[in-house]
Amino acid sequence: MIAYKFLRADRTGPFSGFRWPGPGVWVQASRDLAACRRGIHACRTRDLPWWLGEELWEIELGGEVEIGQHKIVAPAGRLVSRIDGWTTPRAHEFAEACARRARDRAVEALIRVGQRQAAKQLATRETLEDSLSTARQLAADSSDIRVSLTIAGDGAFYALSGAAATSAYIAAHAALRLEGPADYAAERSWQSRWLVDRLGLRHGA
């Protein structure tokens, strides 16, 4: 089975600390599988937004694969090839795309509570940095606006200076706070599609 795996820049697992051998070398789990503890962990394309890291690899899994909520686990695996399209600039592009979507939800939250002028100010800013500055000023000027921005997940703006995973997480939770679980799932699906399309990944993996 072909899947994907995020690793640190030296092919080290961010949670396990295991340094993977070069492509093509099989790695076997030492004992029975246990999600998050033992086994070869990887993800399908739908799971990618939960596991963003420095390097993205295509991985082949061997044996019977266990399917988890946001991960898959197998008794064996080997790296196939690194996804060259996942670079620092591409990660920043993804983070910005997520932050813009969170900004749009903040605008919607302001409209819903009758703060149309504030919503217009936020919506018309040309850059996300300007959006962040405006959101901070609006929050300082009005406690009602501050509450609305918080509900909409305005923290996504702060993710501009952080990791792509942070921006993706906050954008998804902005959808959850404003609309509910269905929109949270839809936001995560949008993030997955963005990554698949930009990186040219196998849709079926």
C-alpha cells in the first residue's frame, strides 16, 4: 500500500525519534501494532493536514494495515521517494492560504453580530499582515469585536509567523467554532485537496 509520511530534515520521525534508512530499505515493527506506540505509522492524503512536517515522503507499507481516525499503521514499511514539491516556500504558501480562510471566517463572525464596519475594515486589507494589525486594533477598541474575533479563530493570523500545521489547525478550529463539526471536516478536506493538488500526490493513497 502506498501512503505518505512526514519526517524531519534528517529522515527522523518527529515523535518516535527513529532515523529512517534511505529509500528502498524495509523497516519492520518489533512487536504487535499499537497506534501511536508501535508500528510503521503513515497517513493517507486525507490525513496530511494533521501531520505536517519538514519533509514529506511517499512510503510503501507491507502487511495488514490498521486504519485509524487520522493515521494508518502497518507492520512494515519502506521509504519510496521524497516529495520534492513540499518545500519551505510551499509550506508558507499553504499557511497563508489557511490564514486567509480563517480571516474570511472572522469577517463572517463580525457580520453576524452586526459589526459590518469592522468586518469591512478586515475584509479589505490587502495583506495578511495588514489584516493582523487591523484585527488587533479592532479587538483593542471593542470587547464585543474581540469576542467575535476570538470565536472565529482570529489566532490564525498569528500562525503567519509559525508552522503550517499551526495555521491549518487554527483555520479548522475557526470553522468548528463558527459553524460546527461539519464545517470543521470540510475545512480539513479543503486542506487535504490543496496539498494533493499543489504537490501532485496520488489521490488514491
